[in-house]
Amino acid sequence: MNNGNGAGGEEALSSASTADVRLAIRGVSKAFLGVQALNRVSFDVGAGEVLALIGENGAGKSTIIKILAGAQGPDEGAVLIDGRGVNLSSPAEAERHGIATVYQEMSLFPDLSVAENLTFDGQKGSAIIHWRQARQEATRLLADLGLSFDVTQRVRNLSVAEKQMVEIAKALRQNARILILDEPTAVLGGDDVDKLLALVKDLKRRGVSVIFVSHRLDEVFGLADKYVVLRDGVVTGTGNIAETSHDELVSLMVGRQWVRPERASGREAGAPILTVSHLSRAGVLHDISFEVRAGEVLGIAGLRGAGRTEVARAIFGADPITSGEVVVSGEERPPSSPIAAIRSGIGLVPEERKSAGLFTNLSTMANIPIVKTMKNRRAWVSPRHDRGTALKYKETLRIKVADVAAPVASLSGGNQQKVVLAKWLEAGVRVLILDEPTRGIDIGAKQEIYQQINKLCAAGIAVIVISSELPEVLSLSDRILVMHGGAIQAELDGPTATEERIMYHAVGGARS
Amino acid sequence: MTLKSQPTTSAAALTVGPTPLSRLTRNLVPLGVGVILVVAVAVLVPNFFQLSNILNVGRQAAIVGVIAIGVTFVILTAGIDLSVGAILAVSGVTMALLINSGTPAPLAILAALFAGLAIGTINGLGAAFLHIQPFIMTLATMVAVQGLSLRLTSGGPIQFSNDDAIFMVMGKSQILGLPSPFVIFVFVSILGILALRYLAFGRSLYAIGGSFEAARLSGVPTRRTLVIAYGISGVCAALAGVMTASRLGTGDPVAGSLSNLDAITAVVIGGTSLLGGRGGAVGTVFGALLLAVLSNIMNLVGISPFDQQIVKGVVIIAAVLITGDNLRQILKRRTVS
């Protein structure tokens, strides 16, 4: 850290002389478990400037934010404020340097009042809470943002937009000069978005520097002065918003032309197995209709929050739906519960592997047969038979497990995912939905999962793959649905789709 | 031996293992502690090994043990049952009142067991369908059922004639030279161990305790399983109530006031995690025996009942540290930093 400061201090002299740069990031790198999340990232934010930080999921935006918020330290590189190197070793340090962060997941206490939330640690050093003073202080903070609402009400009862305003008021409490907003509009509806954007513009006029993370490019064009595009931890483009275009930003986000790997050729889809009609869930999914055929892979792409996982869960009966119909091979079935979905032949490999995909407290041999046991309403389990089953899948899926009786918590991510896959293979499925099937697993295991998906297809199973990794969606899918805002934005033909076209639709399509 | 086996045991404790070996290692810690205790006692308290005393230990372990086996089912789902002591009392009272009103003994016993089943089922319905936290739900039934017992008896114990053969079997006689409550405990333990091991229901308990969401997405009938688990806990507590009342010839509305805590203690000492999904009935058997041995030794040595409670408290903490991951993690952190 100290080296960083020294080196940064010298460098500051040269860069700070050019303009009134408030925040400068110089050559920041960060690796997690050998994965390079950020690689020598540098950019500036001027006083009263709005910088749009954009990139695909996993491009490194969150890591930058965490470093600026003092939640994580960089491996190398320096952060400069007003030309001076700063050591953001803790959130308190970051706050002291005038950096305020509003995360996507709200950090308010829902059962405390607005006033309590706004002054929670503002009264440090005093053992007694001065209620009247706290209320006045809170009212003043809100008034500063042009807001007026009852500060004695519980945060739980506020609308999402109001909560966010409180969050911003809280962030600005310490006279923050740099405000970081992490996808602030992702959870807001139309009017609220406008209010928020107006607020940001007002802050900008008051000289606050804003780093604005967003997936919605139309907002970026309406609000930002400058942009920084990250891809795989590297800055792929930066400049003035006025001098770029929607298409250029998309191609900077996606970067390389993806070279398609050899795909299983001559794959022919059979009869429709799963038909989803007009599936809706209030506020989450809007009129989703599609079908998947036997022996076909349907990819579902979209940015985080676009509703991909929600579609999978709705089909599987894991979440309630408002209206719509799910038909498996001609048998109409209300998607009422996971067990009903399982009995009709649907399987789900969920996104949250460890908490929803398998039982980390149980062994490989206890995990694999569990769906089949429940599906067939079996009363008994046979440890000896389970062991045989586990050894069979250990062989065919090449699960690297020393002892099938040991808890799966000790397996690597890739091997855990194979156990999840084995659960469904053992139960027998006609439709298998895989949600982020290769997230966080190594390349070797990835390839094996891909092979299994192709095998399932060859066996006439309808497969749905949801993935944030566009190359993965492109190389696996026969057809691709692109989701945006809880609706299907486009359907693309797999073999001819490109990352650019997917991203174009994923960020909201032709609106710009 | 105990120390050496520590890391492997905590790891193996997570397993629903098939091999006798893993079953053995899973219970090595309580077993090891028990062995050490017994050897120490053999030297220090020679009276302990008299047959009459050993049988007495078995009898003492039986009541808490039967309750604890039932509570194990609930704790495996990451739940808790605080109402077992109250159920013990109300089932004894129910039986006493029915006997005195001329009901045949077998019917009275069945009615008492049914009362336990009903209360347990109410616990399960509240936890599974109304999403009331098990702690609160069973606390509420505990209070209400205690009140019910007092109301039924107007606050005093109900004497009844326990000369019927079935009461002898339930509480007073010996079977094959062993105290009958101990034989019942053995029988219930075997049923519990087999159910957790060989029934899909047992597997479901571990699944729910491991991850409720994963269980739901794997097609486990989560609600039904929870209701049955609490029902079993209720029936076991009621059986313990029948055993207690049969032995004493009394339905006491304040019997078993500490049984819920003793039962939970036995489960925890036996290595079943309060977080759910880990442990099992074998550990609970050892836990119950360990508690009984400890009380017995302290009685023999002449430690006052007050001091005995203090020792018990210390033993609980020691047992949890040895069987759980806490100690290992703290030690690991130490060595790292």
C-alpha cells in the first residue's frame, strides 16, 4: 500500500496538472484465486463529472467499486484523490476521503426508521440517542436532495425508489465528493428512473463526481459525460460519451469476435417437448412464450436482472406465477410445485449450486439418488444401492471424488456440478434447464459439462441453457432467446448469432 | 485417542455413510469421551460397576433417551422442540385421569401417545405451513400444554393404580434382567436409527436440514416431512411420559420440567448440529448414556445437586467444542495469524 502511495504521488503531479481531476485510478490490478479480475486499470473522473462504468457481467466493475469503497485492497496500483495517493484500507477510510457508495443490494435496516438509518453512525461517540436532533438531521439531509417525507416511518414501508433516495442521502451525509452508484436503475420503474437521473444531474451541478454503473445504454447516453468500458478486467475503451455510439459501446463490451468452436453438426430437433405460453409473474416476467424441441438446446441470454433465472424457476414451479401455461409433451400442467415439475419430466440445475443444487452436508452417494427417490415416491433408501449408483456416475461423468461416502462440501465446484447433473440423469428427465451451469468451475470440467449437454441432446432431451457467458450460449445453442426487463426481447438463430447481436438486444435493443 | 480422531470425526460427522467404519468414526468422540470417563470412574468410584448401579444408569438414561431420539428428528431439520417436557407431563396426566375414570390401561396408554402425536403435529403444522419459527412455535405449545396439564389436574399430582401388567412393562419390571424402561429405550433407538438410515423420510430430514431450498427443488415433500418429524418428537415425549407415570403410579402435571433441556443436551452432546443436516440417532444414544453416567457418578461421589448442574453446564460446552467445528476453526485461525 505504501509503495502504491509513493509511486502514485509522483505520477499525480503529471496527471493532475492537466485538469481538475478529482479521482484517478492508476494501474490497478486485482486477482482472486488466480483469476485476474482487474488488470492494470486506469481512468480519471473530474469534479462534477458523471462517468459511466460499463461492461458485461464479470467484467470487473464490481471489483473496481469494492476497491474504491475500501472493501477490498488492490494487489497493485494506486488510487489518487485530488492528486494525492490515498490508502483506502477500510470503508471508514473511503468515507473519510469523501467516497460514498450506493450498492445494488440495499444496506439500509428495514425495521428502523428513516431517521435512524440516516443518522445511525452519525452520533458516534455519544451513548445516548438524541431523537429530536436525529429527526432534524434526517429531514435536512433529505431536503438537501429536494425530498420531503416522514422520517419517522420505517424503511420497510418505503417504495424501492424512496429507499434508494434514502440510501443516497445516507451516502452523501459525510459531504461525499465522489458518489458511486452501482446499477441504481436496475430495480426502478420508468418514473422513478427519471427522478433518480434528475437527482444525479443535480449532484453533478453541485460538483459531486459520480461513477454510474449501468446496463441501460440509453441512460448512459442521457446522463454521462465520459465512459469507461471494462472487459475481462481490462479497459477496452474510454472517452467522451458525445463521441461514441451505442454500437461502438456494445462492441467494446463484447470485444473480440468469438471464434465458434466446432459444433455438433447434423443435429435435428424433433417434436416440441416443452411449450411455455404467456407466462407472467407480476413485476418480474411479462408474457413469456416459447417452445423447446426434443434434441435441441435453447439458450437464454440477457444481463443480470433480465429475468432469466426467474423464467427457469417459474417453469419449474419454484416460484408462483400470475398467469400462463406450461405444457410438457402435450400434458398440460400448472407449474405448481417443483415435485409436480419433476414428475412431468422437468429438471433444474439451479444457479446457486451450493445452496440450491445439492446438499453439501450429505455425501455424493446420498445426493445423487435423492430426486429419483422423491420422483418415484419410494419409501426406502438402500445405502448399498446408492453406493453402486454413485460409483456408476463417478465413472461415466468422471467425478473426481475419493470417497463417495464423504460430504460433497469437500468436492471442487466442477465436481459438485457433476453431482447435480447426476441427480437429474438418475431421475430421468425430458427437459433439463441448466442455469449458469459452468459458473465458477475450471475449464476441464466446463468441457465435460458441455459434452454431457451434447449427449443429452443426442438422447432426445430438450435442453435449456441459461448463461451470462456469451461464448457459451453461442457455442451450445440451436436457438437463443435474449431477455431484457423480464420479457423476451429477441429470438436469434444459434449458428448465425453473434455476441454483438445478443448484447444489442440484451441492453434494450433498438431504443437508442 | 480422542484427540487424534478429532479432525476425521468432525468431517465424517457430516456423512450419511454406508460403511460401518464411517458410522463408527462419526461417533468416536462421544464414544471416546465415554470410554475415558468409564476408565477414570473404574479407578475412582469402584461402586459404579456394581450391577445394580449399572442397571440404575440404564433406567436413568431411558426417559431422557427416548425423548432425545424424537428430538433428534426435529433438530436434523434445523428445527427445535421445546415442548417435549410439557408433552411428557400432559401424557402422564392424561393416562392417570383415564385410568381413574375406568378406561382400560392399553386404551389409556394409546390416548396418552395420541395426545403427544396431536401436539407434535400442531408444532409441525405451525412450523411448516404458517412459517412460525420452531423455537417460538414449540415455546408456545410448551406454555399452553403446561397450562393444560395444570388445568386437568387442578395443579396436583393424580395417583392411580399401576398394578396392571402393562404398567409393569412400561416402567417397573425387568425384561431379560434389564430394567424395562431401558429396553424400551433400546427399542426406540433401533427404530430411530433404522428410520434415519433406511427410510426416504429419514433422508429427507437430512436434506431439509442441509438446505431447505435445495430440498424443495429436489422434490422433497418439505412440509409433510416437517410435520411428521414434529409428530414423532411428540409421540416419543408422550411415550416417555407414559413410562414415567407407569413407574411412579402418578400423573404429575409438573413432571419433566427439565426434560426438554436434558433431551436437547443429549442430542447436542451426541454430535447432532443445531444447524441441521448433521448427526444422527446413534450419537443421541451415546449422548443420553453419557449424561446418565455423569449424573450417576456425581451422585456416587457425593457431589451436591447444585454443583452437579454446574458440572453439567461445563460438560455441554466441552462436548460441543469437541464434536463441533468451532474449536478446530479457532485453533486454525490462531496458527494462521
